Amino acid sequence: MLSRPREILFTTFGGLDGMSKKRISLAVAGLRAALIAVLGLAFVASGFAAPAVAGGYGSILGTVTLPQGGSAANAQVCLFTEPSGGWSSECTSTDASGGFQFAGLAPGSYSLSASADGYVTSYLGGSPYLKDRLVVELGGGASLHQDLQLRAGATITGKVLDSAGRPFGYDLTLSLRGPAEDPRPGSELQPGTPADGRRPYRFGPVPDGTYRVVAESTVTCTPQQVDPCQWAETTVVVAGGRAVTAPTLRLIGGTGFSGTVSFPAAVGPDQPPSRLYQLDVYTRAGVLVRSGVYEASTVRGTALRGSYQLHLKPGRYQLRFTPVDGSASYCLGCAGGMTTTTGRLRNLGTITLAGPVKALSTGGVRIVGTPTVGQTLTAVTTGWPVSARLQYQWYRNGHRIRGAQQATRVLTAGDLHRRISVRVRASLDRARSAQVVAGLSTRIRSGQLSGGTATITGSPMVGQRLVAGSTGWQPAGVRLHYYWLRDGRTIRRATGRSYQVRAADLGHQVSVRVTAEKAGYRSSMVISTALTIN
């Protein structure tokens, strides 16, 4: 099948230096048209019908400018085919005058973004936030002109200290997460990268918003530990194009628990070289704060042993040890909590992960579904005994969601930008109950409004009143905003559902743009068919 035609990009050289960009663009367009015609004939000759698009392909073009008003040459412009989930379908670079064009586009919904070194990414509509991008409808054979302007941003800077207040620069990873107002695809705006804490860190430019700077180090971890055992994080607010604070991060370490886990050896040649166990740390309120997998491989007589360290904030905790192979689990502090001592790793001694209590064979759980508002998530369980009774509980950012105790959950606006997880607890006869937890790797994204149409009723004559209508939006319950247009440009102070035709409209085309909004969903826009004013 033929793919839709794409804009051809190249760099001039040799004998093309004297040609203007306009002539080159025309030559490329002519070449593309000729190729399409030849390929169409080939399809007919071979007995296949060439793919048809109602009304033909269209294009989107425009200009990118700098915040000061100049042209933005070599800026990157990306096209989003909506609903996109925030992932662009193709990108191009602007020319010396800041111009760009996407050609060969099928009718549908699109959005744009522009970015360049030293500036904040700007989305169609002027917002620096992905969730607030404007979506436009491209009709068959139509050509839309959409301009974008880059935005200036702020720089977040600060330094990292160890627990004693000295500059820290060993095995250090820094990352910037957020902004909370608009998480992009993936949880990190700036992925974690190795850094030297003896020098100030810098992130930016970034738009206004609330961010988290996270520092992590594994320099004091035991060989059996997976998670970083020193970390710090702080919240930074960017407002008015500048960071309100230049935060200093002091690594947390030296407060928490340590201990040893032992597995009895198997009789005969069945002794495994090592065994893994999961260690989950909960607050007294049942909120999960740390989780990691540890290994017991050191032989002490006939047992396998391994040590652990947990660096935590001062407080009371429950420690739950569960072997990965599903044997009996063990809990420390479940009766009232284990208390940490500031500046000291409290040794909890040795525990043995074995006992006479029959353990329920542990199954698994995973979450399937699209992590966007309005979609349904399903907890799919496998490996549990047929007669086991399963109980479900959904969590939002580690906190129990009231009434969410089914195998499925429809995501609401309250879940937006949150991390969703589910706990499955199984029980069977007198066996000790077992539970597993699964979570989504990404935060919940905004939903997509769809299906709306815009119409105009009334006589298109000077002095008459036109009334806009919009129906078909899914899901229901949207809030509508109306913007009247003259020849595609906004008419000042014409933002009501009705519009009285003015003398200035005579001989021009009047249409209405309807923007729909709903909590938890990205705004969407449709434009009505234009009426010629007589």
C-alpha cells in the first residue's frame, strides 16, 4: 500500500547554491507530484486501486519566532497526530526565516510544538504545557497556517551535600521530575544522569511550574542491596520565569535499620547457590515507602545468609520479608512498628524465613489498560490456586482509594498525574494469606475529548444574529467556549454563543471555533463551516 506523501528535506550544495528556497521548494513539490502520478499509474496497471483520501491531502505551515520577535532558524517543529498521547509523529527544522511546512497530511486532528536550544518548548496555542496544547482540525485538501513562538524559561540551580554538610561528589545521580502541572510522557523531564555534587547543578530552561530535584547515591550500600541507600529530594517552584529558590540537597543516610536474613539449607544436593527475598517497608498507616529485592548467598554452616541496610527518615515502620520463591513470609513491627533512631542504623538481628506455618502458593498480578483518564484498568491475576478467594484494593500514590475494591477501575480526574497500583490478597482454608502488589510504570495522563461538531444557525446578513451549536462530545459533561472568527482570525470581544453580524463582516467569511474542556481531559477544538456574509 502507498504511504501518504511526505515533505522532502535536503541541504543544497554545488550548483544549487544559486537557487532560491522558494524555487527549490517548487521543484521538490513538482518532483513529488510526478512521483505520485507515476506510482498511481503503476497501481492501475497492476490491477490495484490507489488509496483514496476524501477531499485529498492537506498541509500545515507557519513560522516560528523568538520571544523577542525575530525569526527562529533551525528550530525543531514537531507534528502530533491526535490523539497522540504526547508522542509526536514527525518533526522538521525551520528554514532561515523560521518557516516550516508539513505536507501530504490526511484529514484529521493535529497539534504542533516548537523547540530550540536555550528556550522552553512551546505548543500550539502558546502554552508551555503539553496538556494545554491546542488541537486543530484539518479538512481534506485544506491548508492551515499556524504560527508558533518560543518561550523564555528559568534555570534551576543548587548544590548537593552529604549528611555532615560537606559537598558530595561520589556515585551521585541527579534528576529533575515534573512539572506537577503537566507531566510529559515518562515521569522525568530530565533523566537521571551522573553528576559531581561538588559543583552546582543546573537544569533548564523550564517553564513555570512545580518541580522535584532528586539526588541518589549507592556509595554506602551493601553488595546485596538493589535500591539507592542515600537520597534526597526537594521541591522547586518556578514562577514569573525564575526559580523561587536555589535548593541545597542534603543526602539522607545513617538513619534506619540493618540486619541479617537466613534461609535453612536444603538436604542433599538440592541446596541452591542463593535465594532472593523482597523487603517491603510500610509506615504504621500502611503506606509503602521502600521496596527492594535482596539476595542471601553467604553460606554460614548449613544456612544461606544475606545482610540488608535501610536508610529511612525517623519514624515507626513495618518490615515485611517475603521470599521470591513463595515460602512463608516474616514481619517485623507489624504489632506496633519498629522505631528508627536518628543518626544510627538499628540492628534488628537475624530472622529465618522458614517455619511450620503453611504458606499459600503465591500467584501474580499485572495491570492492563491505557493509563489515561476515562479508560478502564484491569488487574489480571495468574498462578493462584483455583479455590483461593481474591480481594482487590486499588491505591493512588500509595494511599487506599475508598470503594475501589473490584478487579477493574475506571480512571477519574482525581487519578490524573498520580501513580496507580493494586494489591491482591488471597486466602484459602487455614493457609496463611498472601498478597502481591502491582503498579503502573507511568503516571495517569489526561484523557482525550472527541466526537464534537460545531454548527451555525441564522441568516448570514449584516444586523442578523448567528447562533453557534456544538454536540456529540465524548465523554459528556464538557464545558464549551465559543470564539467567532472572520476569515479565520479571532473577532475581538466575540466570545459568546451568539454573534450579531457587523458591517465589518460584509463580504467576509464568518465561522465559530468551539473549545471543549473537562476536568482530567485535554481541551479539544472544532471549527464550523464558514458562512459568507451578504
